[in-house]
Amino acid sequence: MQYQSLAEYAMTHAFHHHHMVHPWEQQPVPDHFQQEGQEPKHHDKHHRHGILDLFNFGHHEQKNGEKKEEHHKWHLFPNTDVYRHWGRLQLLDGDRQPLHVELGQKSESSCPVTKWIEEKSAKYVAYEAAMRKFGQEADQHKGKCPIMTWFVGESDIQKEMAQEPAKGSPFYVEHPEDLAATAVPTAMFHGFGDFCLQPGDIQFNDMIKRGTGAAVKCIEVGTPMIGSIINNFESIAQKSCQKIANDKTFAGEFNVIGLSQGGLLARYIAEECDMPGKVRNIVTLGSPHMGVDAIPHCLSGTACKIVNGIAKKLVYTDLAQDWIAPAGYFRDVNDFKVYEQKSVFLAALNNEKTSASAYSQLRASKFADINAGLFVMFSDDTMIYPKETAWFQSLNDKGEVMKLEDSEFYKNDSIGIKTLNEAGKLTFTQFKGDHLQFTTDDIKNTIIPFLKK
């Protein structure tokens, strides 16, 4: 099925409520270098069955009177509860409860037809307003849903765009009027399986826009959601660069934010993109800067060892590298030469290839020239392994997490991380929670102030 616009895609799919997370108390991290051999933690509340859970094979409780019967069940199709939040931000309130983010208003009409039209119209207006605020101009004219335009007027969209959250809302952020003249726009790159018009991303972008006093544009490449999964990662990066270079919003200095794998795209823009503008500050959250070494949520157990073993045999094939986006940043330290030769993306981005290209020095010099970098790791991350990859740490050949300062990547200053760190321009922060679980307070108190640097 073809979609005429991102708004139409978002409405058609009617995604589940997205969770935005309110603050885990942010833990101070006096030393950003982790201990060697540290294993990723798992949530007690999120018990997983490893690879079998990906295919709905797990415990299912069934009430039988007062007695609960537990049994295993197998389903043919993958368990969407496991992977639907891969790479997507999750916001909670102060009590660690999900903040359900849903666009559009509920109709109070008793007539089913009227109710349906009013609710669909409200949702269309909300998505169209979000597209205009946070989508790039080139994407805003790809087509409109002809039926919805019968019920929705331009004044409805303009009114929605002018709406602001109430002061009591967790999403409320005060406008920095004193920074209006010097505000720096932000380019946002979402994570794996996410898309720009996902309600949580819209709220996140709106908070950044209000807090920095400047425009925020979400960069979408290919079909929403699918384009971040079934794709060549180098191709995604190149097309993202083209979109940035062609957007007048980013003709001068601008900030970049990357969620999960989007952090690699943010780095690509800072390191390698040929564009009129220049990256000022970079923020990444739960990003696999030194790659991943395992299938998400499958970090232990016999079945997972088998599956990860098979994955490592196949991940560097041309087919995998060309069609599976995460294959572009899979980094097997025990098969490093093959990774170096076959990886279509990460080995080059990190300047890890033996034969230096013309871009090698360019990457290091451009990245070392940014104003500041904030790199967030999640304490209980079960999506990326090792979780310390978010802090540029990697595994040694024994499968132990090395300190950043002990790695050849750092010692050789491959992309300028050592230079930036010694100059005091880098901040390594830990948010408590699983992958991309962060709070509105984290946005207000950590991310927005950093973007103003």
C-alpha cells in the first residue's frame, strides 16, 4: 500500500500508545569509565525468555477461578510486544508510570458516525500540524489525504499549531525569550523502528523546540518506520546528509540529536556530511557508537548463544549489509578483520579501517571541531550490547567491557574523542532505566540546557 504523506501513514497504522518516561532520578557519574567485565542489567519487572520470547513463546497466565494456571504457548508470528519499542523513546511520569501520548481529541458525540468523523478529523489535524512544525519542507508536499480535506480546514491546522501545553502539563517548557535572537535549530534522528510522526517523538521535539527557542526538524529517510529497518545504513546516512544540506534551516550552526541508532546518523552529519552548515552540539541517547555484539534482548541462554552465533555468521554477507540496517553497525571483535572489510558503515565512521581513506582525517578534524557532546547511557539497557557502547566503550576479545581510555580507538584519537574529552567538551551521563526510557525532567534539566551551550 502506498502512503501519500507521513500524516496519512501515521493515521492508517494507529500505533499503540507510546510511553514517554518521567524521571528516573538521574545518577551522578563521577567517572565515565565503567569497570571491565560489567554485564548489562535487566529489569526485574521485564523478565524475558530470550530468543523464544521473540516468537511469543513464553509464560501466559490464565485465571481458572481463584487458581492461576501458567503454561507455555507458541505463536507463528513474532511477538510485537517485544520489538515494537525497539529504538523508540519511552516517557514516564514521576511515579514511573507511562505517559500515554495520543494526538487528537476524543469526541463526545453519541452518534457513531459523527464520533468517528470528529475523532479522525482531530487526529488528522494533529498529525498535519506536527508535520508542518517538525517535518522538512520537502516532505510536507508529498500529498494529502483527499477524503480528510473534506472535513478539515486550514484554520483548524493553524489553530492546532498555535496550541501550547498547559503549565501543569509534564510537557510544558518555558520559552527562553532571552535566547530568541541567538537560538540554534536542531536536527533530530529517531531510532530503529521509529518514525517522525510517532506521538512520543512529536512531544519530544515540541519540548526541545520550546526549550531552545529554535526550530526542530525530524529527518525521515524512506518509508516511515520501515526505512529504519530494511535498508542499507550507509544509504540512510547519505540521504540524511542530503536532506540536511538542502534544508535552509541548517545553513548555519545547528545542533543534532540522535536516539538509539539515530545517534550514528547524528555523528555522520557532524563527521562527514558535505553541507553549508556546521554542527555545534551533539546529543545521543543509547546509541551504539562502538557497535553491537548481540541480538537485542537476547543476551544470555543457550538459545540466544545459538541465534547470536548464526547472526555473526550471516551479518557481514552482502545481503545482510544491504538490507538490514543494524547489520551496518554490528561489530564482532572476534572477527574484526571481516568487520573492517565488510561493514558498510560503522568501521568507516569510526576510522577503524586499515587502509585510510580521504575521509579519515576529515572525520577526525570535523568531529573534534564541535562545541560540545553529550552521550547518554541507560543503566539497564537490554537493547544494545554492551550498553557501554553508548559511551564509546567496546568489548575485548574475551568479551569484557574495556575502559574507554584503554582502547586503541581512544588512544589513537581515531575520530577526535580524546581531543574533545581532554578539552572538557564531552559529557558522559547515565539515565536510570532500560533503552530510551527517559523523563520529561531529563529533557528539561539535562538535554535542553546542554543544547544551549
